[in-house]
Amino acid sequence: MTLTRSDVTDLLARHGLHPSRALGQNFVVDPNTVRRIARLAGVGPGDRVVEIGAGLGSLTLALLETGAAVTAVEVDRHLLGPLREVVEPAGATVVAGDALRLDWGALLGEGSWALVANLPYNVATPLVADLLDGVPAIRTMLVMVQREVGERLAAGAGDEAYGAVSVKVAYWARATVVGKVGPTVFLPQPKVDSGLVAIERRAVPAVDPGLVSSDRLFAVVRAGFGQRRKMLRRSLAGVVAPEAFEAAGVAPEARPEELDVHAWGRLAALPVP
């Protein structure tokens, strides 16, 4: 059983709590929505799931219904009491901590994990990027984020939403927007729609790390998108050699949004001027 709107309202009132705007808290109060997220995550018995920003535990309960083992991470110390009250009797493990600062290796240990989360809008992009960069144990993600953020995470070259974070995601994983969620299922209601994004880590990065390091690749990508209105020959001056464009098969007049992750890799792999 998951939490309804009245359940969430009662829990907050009983503990004297209010959603924190500073922490970007919007609690899902619709059982159908959290069950849909759990279903799209594709988790079940034998799977280990880590949930970030568990809040009051509505999604946690839906994940537990699948038979998965769930570790729920929550940064707000005021919510830990009601969260434990709701989900620990159902079998979840609750961890107090900031997902941007956790020792993920110590928390997850060996083996593979799925991340399933309703991510606060203000930390979603850096958190997904950091987890892809540094936590290989997380093999899949199903995240609910602001719709525009979801579009950026999953965008391909040429898409309007395509940017530096899109390249980073494509380097490590394959991402797809798999659904939309309206504001009415939240308490309080946000002023924007949310998107559901499925991310599956690649067995190996899209660009061979033996040819170019991820640090060098992402530095070139950031330089290009840092001046995205300029042609690459200008935005990458001093970052890649002028002759690198022809060698990489990239037009120097191209804009950064025209290059897929493989083209960025070819550019970054050539000698620094």
C-alpha cells in the first residue's frame, strides 16, 4: 500500500512538518503515479534499488511492492522519523545523508544497483552527472525530474535541448524520456510538468577511454557549449588545434549542438595546440 494525499497530509500534520522549498520538496501523493514509476524502472525480486530523496516514503512503498530490496536516502533530518515509521516496517533500509556528498562505494558495496527517484529539481542535473561519472555500481536509473531537465538528459545531437550534460549522459549511458507527469499528483503542486527518464549505463563508454580521457573530452565539450552561439573554430580556439577539425571530420563552422558524442571524442582525442 502506498500513500494517498490524505495520508501525506496527515503525516505532515502529525509531525508538525511542511514541505521545504529550500530542499525542493514536492511529495508524490498519487499511488498510481508511484506504481507507474516502479513499473517503468523494471525492478523486482532480487534487485537492489537505491532511492534518493525518499521524502515520506510513497515511492519507497511502491518499489517494495515489486519485491526489490530498497535503500532509501533522505537528507532532511525532519523527515527521517516519519519516513522510518512508514517504510521500515515494510522492509526498507533508511539512510540519512546528502546524495551529493555520500560515500557511495561504502553504501552500495559490490554488485549492481538501480536508482529510482523523484529528484529535487535543484540538484537533478549535477546529481545524475556525478553518479554517471563516479558510481559505476548504479547500472540503471529511472528518475523523475523537471520536464526540461529530462529533455536535456536524453537529447541527441541536433535536438533543441541538446547541451553539455546531454553529451556526458551519452558518453556513459543511453537515456530515453519514457513518460510525463503533471503537477496535480504532487503536494505542493509545482508550476511545471515533470518527466520520467530511463538511463541505462553502457557496458563501455561511447568513446574509447584509451583514445581520450573523459576529463579531456568533457573539458572540450564544456568549452564548446560555453559559447554555443559561436562556431567551433572560435569557441575551441586554444582548446583544439585548428588542423584538428579536418582530421576529426568536423566542420570548423559547426555549432556545438551539431556534434554527437563520437564527433566530440574525435576532436578531443587530437593533440592539444
